[in-house]
Amino acid sequence: MTDVETYIKGLKEKIISRDPDQSEFQEAVFTVIDSLKPVLKKHPEYIKANILGLMVEPERVIQFRVPWQDDKGNFQINRGFRVQFNSAIGPYKGGLRFHPSVNLSIVKFLGFEQILKNSLTGLPIGGGKGGSDFDPKGKSDLEIMRFCQSFMTELQKHIGPDLDVPAGDIGVGGREIGYLYGQYKRLNGSQNGILTGKGLQYGGSLARIEATGFGLIYYLDALVKDQNDTLKNKVVKISGAGNVAIYALQKAQEKGAKVVTVSDSNGYIYDSNGIDLATVKQIKEVERARIKEYADKIKTAQYFEGSVWDLSIDYDIALPCATQNEIDGKKAQLIAKDGVKYIAEGANMPSNTEAIKVYKDNQIIYGPAKAANAGGVAVSALEMSQNSERLSWSFEDVDGQLQDIMQDIYDKTAAADKEYDLGKDFQAGANIAGFEKVAKAMLAQGLV
């Protein structure tokens, strides 16, 4: 066993012994550190300084209770989390997720991924993540407001424009960000740079809502062009029907692709004529209804319960934009059987390790989440810059910078792939490119 293999084996054993029940965190970390073997072999100084040992341990973990009152007058208690993972290249940056599945393992996995994703953007932002096991679904606006105010009353002690700048994620959209910001301002005075994803009336950035979905397609377009191919006339499956899915759908259509599916947690729509963007926006953004209503409005569409990845059709590109681990090995086998050429991830870690192995075994070109869905955090960082300058940039300016950032992310992953002779393994390329910038900064700063 080489020095690198011995080091990685010991690191994995330590993680398992310290956090034996954190399966999502272990999956994210182990996937990354396995892909870093070529870098550790080339740079033994990273092993000597135990850079990975430092990187996999959060700088700070905050857990707190969130008491709030429902509309019936009952007192409810939820858990709140903030993991401030790594600040080597800038203040902690990462979203807040409100969903019943949220626990420390999920927040740590998301925060660890955020370190590398933020590094890839080329912007000065570190990695963090947070949230609560609170479920906004079925709650009134007043219940959500009371919860957000209670959540921020505790969180505000631990964040700041130059320390930690949260944003939205699953279950945290413009409404929730507004309530969170209002409570922070009430307690601390006006500081626009404390949250990103804000409304345009109080320091938000144009193109932020569209950023993750648009960025996904900009990254995909760069990847496809590098294979001497085009998005024009490609048939695309998208999972999800939130911001990422909707704006990936819009930009994919603008690039000439035909998107035939969208989904939510109950089921999915298949429309062989191509999904109608305006109808999806009406259902999800205006009516806040279930996606099955699409089939009532569009007669060529079919609604099915279950996972969109169980539907077998001929198509070219898969864009998972729903949630983590939505594609397992079995679903990946069906994706491969259907003749898919490209997969780019709009959600965070939507493919488990078995699925990724299937992609690689079948020569499907795979764009991992930390590269492909970095557009959201990239524009969040641009929002921070606008807040610092007390300026508001045009949509075209922000969108142009987003396109440049996503092209640069692809270029970095492709360059790492070539440098280390990875054979079009863009997952490993993204991990290496993101890691090297953070590792150099950590090495320069010493044992901190």
C-alpha cells in the first residue's frame, strides 16, 4: 500500500469512527478524497500538512432549537443548523435548506461540497451550509414568518457580511429570505450583504433566480461543444420543477433542445411535444400547485406517479434537478439503456456512487453538481459585490458574468482532467481543480 493509499485509508477510518451515522457526509467526502489520489501523489506536502484531515473537519458546527407558534396557538420546536466548513479563500457561503430530511449529516455533506463548488467559481467565498427540519409545505405565510423570525433570532449571532453569508436552498425562496432578512435587520440594522437571494427592492441581484438553471445549461453547452457536439435538437429529461428545473428548461429551449419531462415529489409529466414553459411557471410560481395539474392544462401531456428516471424513452441528455440521491444504480442502468450521452447535475449530489459508476462504465459524459450547478452561488457572490459597492448591475451584465464563470469552471475541470490523464472524468477533474485552490490557501495559512 502506497503512502497515499495509507493516508486515505486512515482518514476514512477516522471519519467513520467519529461520525458513524452520517452516511450522506461519508458518501460525499469519500467520493472526493478517492479522486484526489493523483494530486496527493504529486504533492506530498499536502499529506505532510494533513490538509485533507483539516478540510473534512468543519471549522464550526452550530445547532440550535427553533421555537415557533402555529396558527392554532400550539408551540412547535424544530432544529436549526449552520455548518461553517472552510473559510480559507473567503467568508462562509452556502444556502439554508428547510425540509423534514435536514439533519447534521445532510448539512455537513452539502457544506463540504460547497467548499469545492465555491472554489471552482474563482470568487473569494468559502464553504458553509445550514437549515432546519422545518417543512414549509402546508404552512401559512404567517407560520412561515414566525418560524423564520425565530430561526434568524439565533442564527444572527453567528453570521455577518464578512463572516458568513447564507442564501436560499430547498424550501427557502424569496418569501423566506425576506422574512429572514427582515428579522436580521430588526436586530442589527440594515446590512444588505448579510443574505443573498434577496428581493430586488432591498439589495437583491437581477438574474439570481435564474442563475442555477441558466448556469447549468451554460456549463452543459461548454461541455457539449468541447465534444464537437451541440444542444440543438437534443431531447432532454429534467427532474424537478423548482427554480433550477424551470430555468434550466427555459435556457435549454433557447439553445434549441427539446425538454420532455418535469417532476415533483409526487410524480412527473411527460410531454413528447416538449414541455410548455409558461404553463410550468404558472403552476409552480403563481399557483404553487402540484405538477400533475400540467396534464389537465396540456392535452398532449401524460402524468405518472413515481420517479421520472423510471420512464424509458429515447433521449440524449439527463438533467437531475430535484434532490440528493434521486438516481441509484438501477435508475442509472435505465438511463444508459435509453442511450443518454450526457448527464449534468442541477441538484446537489442527485446521483449516488453506484449511479456514477454506471455512467462511467457506459461512457456517459458526466458533469458533477459541484461544477454544473455552481451558477447559483456564483451570482450570490456577485450579489455580495453589488451590496458592497451599493450598486445594482443590469441583468445582461450579471448574466454575461455568469456565462464567463460557467465556461471557466468547465475549462478548469477539463484542464485538470488532461493534466492528470483522467480520461474525461470531469467529476475527478472538478474535485481536483476545486481542491487545489483551497489546499494552497490552507497550506499558506498554517495549522488553523
